[in-house]
Amino acid sequence: MNNAWLSKNKSQENRSDETEKERIANIVSSVIHEYDVIDDPPCASKMAQNDQQEKVLTNDQSKLSQSSNERIIMSYPRINCKEKIVICVDLSSEMDKVTFRSRAGDKWTPLKLVKRALGFFLHSKSRINKLHEYSLVILHNSAKWVRDFTSNPKEILSFFEDEILLDTIACETFDASALFDVLLKRLDLPAVEGDVSVTPPPYIVRVLMIYGRSHCPIEFRNKESFKQLDSSPYFFVDVMYIHEAPSEENKCEMIFDSLCDFDEKGMSYIFEAARNPTKFYDQMSQLLAHPLQRPLQKDIACRLHNVAELVEQSSSSSS
């Protein structure tokens, strides 16, 4: 009788475990359905064309990694020193166009995704190190400094709650030299003292540029300000490029090539995402890594794990 009672209890526990795993799997599935990308139902030839288009920017990014191998990459002490992060957000009218769509049918503008992702990014960085500071620059045809450095993420995010300040405009050009002219006037880079590979700086400066134009080429009329900033070993430029699917009707490939030119030291993270919210959030999370501690972009090996599989592995190892 005791054996029968134990067998019954064990059977109930197994059913309970299966129910819990099923519940977690459903949660994961709902998250995937909310954020995963939906492609319009194309014919076979269009599918093949889209696959080819997806390779365009990937190939350009691999060229960026290859060119990085030819540079002399500086070594730094791998410490989580204070970061001063200048967030540069594109406010062209293209950021208000619907280019992202979830499997659940929700439509997202790039600006809405950026606003949400920046909330995650800023609060996560502050949890990692409360000394980090953030400022904000907006990009139209040129650049405008709108928020001074602060260690409070809410002071930066409050800008995105003001519909008047967040108004987008149609832009035909963007002069990158105007951005770096503004940065040169505002930024105070730390002095280099001793061996850069041994002596940690009091802080570093990182520019995080979020650019969302598919039809507006980047001009770089004067690189003097950029070169002066980039000559410092404590100055870094990262880019998150949001764009339409590359085609003959837009200039995504040309724009991406121009963004890659910002990485003259081979230390930048330059990402791109088209229509896929999951990919965009994943890449924004990779930008959380400290420039002095992270690997080169070509050496990144990130994987998104299935929560249900992790729970199953954990259950197996504990039994």
C-alpha cells in the first residue's frame, strides 16, 4: 500500500513539473510572438531577393571586422571606470514611419522602439555603475545638444515624453562634421597619464549614435573635429543603425558604409537592424558592455537562450 501511495505521489509530481514547464514555454512563446518579425507573404522569387538583401549589410559589417584586423588595436586595463555616454538620437521624419511589426500585429515606429530600448539601456547601465553619466544630442540636418551630463536616467528619458521637443522633421542631408563640432565644444576628455595599457583613466567618453535614415546619405565635409576627438584613447563611437530592407529604392548600403567609417580605431560596435524588434533589442543590450572590458565586435559570440530549455536543463542537473 505504501508503494502505491508513493507511486501516486510521484505521478502527481511529474504532472506538476510538466504543467510548470508548459506554462513557462507558453510565456516564452508569447514573448517571441510579441517581438518577432513578420514578413509580408511574398512569392518565392521575392523571398530569394529578400534573403539576398539581408546579406548586404552583413557583408559590409564583415568588411569592417576585417579592416579592424589591419589596425593596431590598443590594449586597456579592463576596469569598469565611469562612462560619460553621449546619446545621439536621429529625429528625422523617417523615425516616425512604421517599419517594425510584431507577430501579434502590433506596429512600431523606430522612434517608439528607441524610446523603449533607451529606458532599458539607461537604467541597466546605472545599476551596473551609478557613476555613469549621460547627455543627449538630437540629429536633424545638423546636431543639437539638448541635455547636459547627468547620472539620473530619468532626466534623459523625460525628453522623450515631451511631444513638442520630440517633433520630427523631414531631412534631406546630414553633415556628420556638425555633430563632432558640437561634441568637441562640449566634451572634456581625460588627460593621458602613464601607460594607457596599465593606468586606468578617471572616465571615458562614448558616443552612442542611433541613426534611422534609409534615404539620406551622410556627408562628412570636415573631419578635423572628429580626428581631434578620436585621437584620444578614451574616446569611443558606437552606432545603432535602424533602416528599411536594403533595396535599389533606398541608400541603406551607402549609409552603412559611411557609419562604418567612424570606426578608425577598430574599437567601435556598429550594429544594424531592419524590421526586426528582437534583433534591435538584442543589439542594444550588447551595447551595455563597457568599451574597456568588451571584446572586439568581430569576436562577439552572443546567444539568446530559450527559457524553457534552461529550466529543463536546471531540473535535469538538480535531479
